[in-house]
Amino acid sequence: MNFAVLVFPGSNCDIDCFKAVEETIGQPVSYVWHTETDLSAYDCILVPGGFSYGDYLRCGAIARFAPVMGALQKAAEEGKYVLGICNGFQILTEAGLLPGALLRNRSLKFRCHPASLKVVNADTPFTNQYQEGEIIDIPIAHGEGNYYCDEETLKELQQNNRIVFRYEGENPNGSIDDIAGICSPNGRVVGMMPHPERAISELLGSKDGKKMFTSILNHWRETHDAAVIG
């Protein structure tokens, strides 16, 4: 299984994502610069956190127009796995790959600390190794993580089980319905503000993020084997 980690000017969690893939599942992984226009060689694309293009205009607004985003759109349409983390989530909403928007934290302060999440949907390619309702410890680091959408969109997310994670206990940013992560209708595009790549070892304070990467590989192997048998 081949992984790509997109790199925009200002990305700063790309190395974390690269190392997380190497250390948790040992699969081939490559950095892909924002000027690339072909992602056909990859099965999963990680859109990392950071401050793409300095967060000018608003978070993710400029990255949305990078050449690689056309290829990312195509990859998503083909059913490849796409995971946007923090700034990556912001980029996915700006690009229309996920609904809603990320606003300034309600406190107007940057929040950087461990956060408790509840696994709401354990039936996605990214969460199949978790249990529904499981509480996990994943760190956050953002100033604009306040997820917002209109009432109609929220109702659709709730009714179609597209809310993947909710904050458990304290809501650190004021996001609607305590949302920490959502997915596309087919579950193959996920955006989340917390950083699973920073929670793959007890040395980092938590290893609860490791299952996100093992989930992806598990789902890919199951679907790949089924396709071969079929």
C-alpha cells in the first residue's frame, strides 16, 4: 500500500505523518510537493497540519488552489483514502471535499494539549480498529478548530453517521455538536482537528492514534483481497 504526504509551503506536520506511517504500519510513503499533478501511484493521501501558505486570507484558502488539489479531488472521486489532519482538515473543507468550515477557537486562543475524543463511527476505513464509543487520547494544536456548518448540513452528518469523532468532556474550541472529525458519504475522506500522528507511542504521551493507521491498512488489505478473489 502506497502513502503520499502532501507538502505545502508552511506545512509542519508532514514529517510527523511520514514517520507515523513508517513506524506504525511500515508501508511505502513519499513526500509529494504541492506542485505535483498526479497522485495515481498512491492508495492513501495524507494532508498534514501546519500553516499552509502562512494561513493568509484564512486557513487552507490558498492551498485549496494548489496544483496538487486537482489530483487530490480525482483521487477522492476514485475512492482512494484521504485523511486531512488539522490544517489538512481546513484545506479539505475549503476544497469542498468535506462540508462546513473551521472558525477561530471560541477562546480566540491557540490550544495545544491532549484531548479526549469519543469514537462515534467505528465503521470507516480509518476507524475500524476502534470500538464505537471508545474514548481515546489524541493531542490538538490549533487556533482555528471551531467546526461549523449550517443546521441542514449538521442534520445530514448526524443522520448518515458522518461524524467520526466528538470531543469528550471539554470542548476545546467551541465546535458545533462537539465535532472533532467528520467523513465523506463513502467514509473514504476524513478530516479531523486532533493529531493521530502525534499519538503513536507512549513516549509521545499516547498510542491511541496508532489504530488510525492500522485501520487504513486493514481496510485496504480486505478490499484488495476481495477484489483479487472476485
